[in-house]
Amino acid sequence: MRLEMGTFPVRDVVFGPQTRWQDGILEIDREAMLDLIFRDPRIATADLELARPGESVRIWPVRDVIEPRIKVEGPGVVYPGICGRSITTVGQGCTHRLAGVGVAEVSGVNWHEAGGDYVEILLDMSGPWAELIPMSALINVCVVVEPDPALGSEAQNLAVHNAALAVSDRLAAAVQDLQPPQREVFELRSVDVSLPKVVYIQCIHSPQAMSGSLHTFCTTTYGLTQLTPPWLFHPNEILDGAITGPYRTAFAMSWTVANNPVLLDLYRRHGVDWNFLGVIALRTEWTTQHEKQLMANETAKLARMLGAQGAIVTWDAGGNEFIEVIRTIQACERLGIQTVFLTSEDDATGGAPTMLEPLPEANAIVSTGFFKTRTLEVPELPPVQRVIGHQTKLSGGLRDQPVPTAGPLPAPPRYDDHYGFNRLSCAEF
């Protein structure tokens, strides 16, 4: 597969009489965009607002951030499968992207009928939280949308996300026929056979066990969220959005997966430092130890059949999902595949280990810091001048009470940098 990625940098976004990109300025016809959203009869309310880096703005609740991308040549559509989009295999031809801008999906819809867990992220455009979250450095086009409350959870989720995708598609269409200022070609070309063979194992949460549904809204692989055996992806498929959709941390969104620095660094050093073989996607949160160990074994077997000598492993979740992740590392090591694990850590309360199951085979770990913000000592978030989205949120304490979103707030409880966007890390010798 050969994919040419054309990049159109965006240095400002303004509302105007048409939607177009010119010399780094993205102009948006706001009324036409709202008309596009309201074509879906499932949408009850919608608005479009802009948030720029450095502004005293808080966006709540954010379910996803999408980078506008569009297929110019080649089969399929970007972000395939999700919300009923084409499932044609992507990763070939030419794709254009708008860099420096994100479409922020802002809605209070719960992600499954079981309740008690939400795809909700707080984005600040300035202050201590903004310094940690990469999407706060984007100019965010906020799609503030709520669906018909009479709909079921699945229909509400599809309606809300489809609205954000519609806006993303329309913005990207503005550069479909233009010549990109920047081009980059991605291809797994033949390389020196003496280079070490490396595979990327990307572990992705499935909400199936938590929700009891095969169709629960979450991060998808070609639109599917259920528990499945490991998938083998060409990395170009990931760049075209074959893995997409929101999860409940700021670092597991459509934008972060498409701009994953682990994937991009592995790819750009292909033929220089190693032979990059591809991406194995492992779904996590299986319910029994038997299933977890089986998925670990199957993932390691697939890596070995590809000829991998080394692997890098990332994950996007927490809790019992750690077991199949760490057992995958163990299984790879036992097959002779040297494995590096990129992960956040739990706090060592009472001298406890900072990983749920510390195995001796996991002997090469890159830490992205503690996932609890209190351990990182993230300060209280200051009040802001403007809120995009809901004007109140729950306090986040044991006895949740609605509090003004614009006021001072405690830092969100968790910080999971799944892919190494920031510089929080540690070294132990």
C-alpha cells in the first residue's frame, strides 16, 4: 500500500460567507454547517463555536476530537465503518488533512444504556490542564449538539458522532481539490534485510463486557467495538482512520489515534533503524483469565508469524484490561520477541507496585507518568471567561453536586498519555 498525505496547515479559523481554506486561514460558513447538521432528524439542538489556544475557554463535555481528513484518490472514506460509513479497506491513494484544527464533539449523551460511565473529557484552552492535553493546542471547531431525548442510547450516540463527522467531512472537502503545501508518502517499501523486524501492538478497549452489548459506542475498528481476536493492520489504514471514535480519556480520541507519535515514528524510521512490519490491534477487557491469556498468546503468535524480532506495546484503558496487555508482553518475550511497553503508572500507595501485574518479562518500560492527577500534583483549574457546552458539571466528589463549569474546578481525576505526546516520564537504572 502506498499513501500520500497532503497537509494543509491552519493558523486561524473564522466564520464567513463560505467554507474554504486559503493561505492557512480556514473560513467556515456557519449557517450552512448548521443546516448540514440539522438534515439529520435525530438532532434536536446544535450550535457551532470556536475555541483558540490561549483563550480563557473551557469546553465541556467533549466526547471526541476529530482531525478533518478526506480521501482524494484511492478506495474508501476516511474514518470508515463508524456511523454506517463505507467499510471498504482504506490506506491507499491520497488523503488530505487540515493540520492544527480539530472538530470537537460536545454533548452530554451517555455512551451505553448501563450508565455510570461517560465519554466525557474536559478541555481547557489555557492553564495547567491545557498544558498537558495536546488537543488544547488545536483551534477547536466545537459542534455542540444534543439528539432527540426519546431515542435510545445507541441512536443518540450515532446521531451525535455523525454530526461531528459531517462537519469534519465538510471542512476537509474545502481542500479536496487544492495542491497541498506539504506532502508525505507512507509506504512499507523493501528495506535492508539486516534491519531488525518490528511490530506495533496497539491495545484498544472494548466496552462489550461493561455494557453487555456488541454495538456499544466507543473506539471502533472499521466501525466495530465488540471483543474480537487480534487484527492485523497496514499502518496506512490507521492513518486513514480505520481505528477511530471516542473513549473516556483525552488521549484515546480520533485525533490522537490519527496523530499517534508512536505509529508515526515507527513509520518514519522504517528502512533507517528497523523494518516496520505493521500494526496488531488487540481488543481488551475480556472477562475471564482463559480469554485474556488466549488473546495474549494469539497476539504473540501473530507477531511471530510476521517475523517480528521486536515489538512496542501501548494501551488505552485501565483496570483489568492490564492483564491481557501484560500477558501479551510476556507471551512475546517467551517467543523471543523483545518488547517495549509504553504506559502510565498507578501511584505506589503503601509501597504497592505501580502496575497491576508486574511480570519479570516486562523489563523494558517507558513511563508516561502517573495516571492520577493528584499524584502528578496538577493544580486546581482556574475559572474561565467562557464555557462552550454545558454550563454546569458534577463536582466530582463522593457526593456529586452540580457546580458552575466556568468556576474553579479540581483537575480531572485521571491523566493517561497513551502514546507519548508529552514529556512526562521517568528512568530507573
